Amino acid sequence: MAESTMTETWTIQPLDAGSWDAFAGLVERHNGVFGGCWCTWFHTMASEKERDSGKNCELKKRLVTEDRAHAALVMDGDTAIAWCQYGPPSELPNIYHRKQYEAEADLLPDYRITCIFVDKRYRHRGLAAVALQGALELIANAGGGVVEGYPHDNSGQRVAVLYDGTRALYERTGFDYIRPKGTKNCVMRTTVAPQKSRRSRS
């Protein structure tokens, strides 16, 4: 898949076997991310979770090798500096407030966005938006579909941990607000047209 240029130096690459080392380097620079999760939390249910960073690394690498873990990597040259994880619900079954979500669901999306992370050396430069847009481009290249995200609905207030960005970020990227999820999160949705055609909002 051809890279998509986002700025003069930043590009988007899909997470795959070829980009694994760059992804792993970013995670390792941040001690496994969120307590050694390696961005596996949403892949597994509570009874399947490991609390060991090494085992989570092995799981993530296996899923990537089997084409069962997807993300848009933001690259500065050969260095991964951010990512946005996405995939179908079957690939990312575990979301926060899942019981409430399932009870109130009006449809099952084609894709979910579950995690956005930016290298601490590159924060406050708009890279969360670059990563999110990169994920939508990769989804378009894969045929498009209905995409949901579950960001923090923080009304502009500072939040210590933003694993999936904010409602404002998603709104700027063309998502529509659907409903609340829990007390501080919400369901956002957009429809991505195939290839690189203009997206239509749901």
C-alpha cells in the first residue's frame, strides 16, 4: 500500500509485519504504554487479559502477523511517532461500558477506533488528528464503511489519560455525536466512502 503524505515529513503507514519494528520502538520508548498494554486491551476480554508486558508484546505481534490487528502509524522518517488503532468489532470486541453500549446499540459498525497514542516528544503538534485521519484513509483504501469511535466527552476540561482522544477531535474530523457511553465517554460515528473519495457523514 502506498504511503499517504500528511505533512512535508509525516507519512502514514499501516501496521503490519513490515512496520512492526517501528511500532515496537514507539511502544518500548513508553514502557509498553498504559502499564505494558501494548495496545492489546481492546483485543481481549477481561478473562483473557495478561498483566505482563512481554506477553502482551507477543500477543500483539502475533495478531499483527495474522492480520488481526490494524493501526495507522504516523511516521517521521523511519520512526513511528503516533498511532490510531482501528478494526472490525470482531477484532476489537472489548470496549469500555460494553454492556451499556450493547443494550443501546442501533447498529454494529464496520470498524471501531479504540486507541490513539502520540509519542511524548511530539505532543501538542496535532498528531492525534493526523493519526485519526490516517486511520480513516486506510479504512477507505480497504473499502470504507461505518466507523465508530468512543472518545472522552470532556467539555473542554483537561483529562489525565486520553486513550482515544476527545469529542472535539472527532467532530473536527467529521464524526457525528450519537449518544453518551458511561459518564465521560460517547459514541461518535461517520461513514467512510471507498478508496479516497470524499467521506459522507452519517
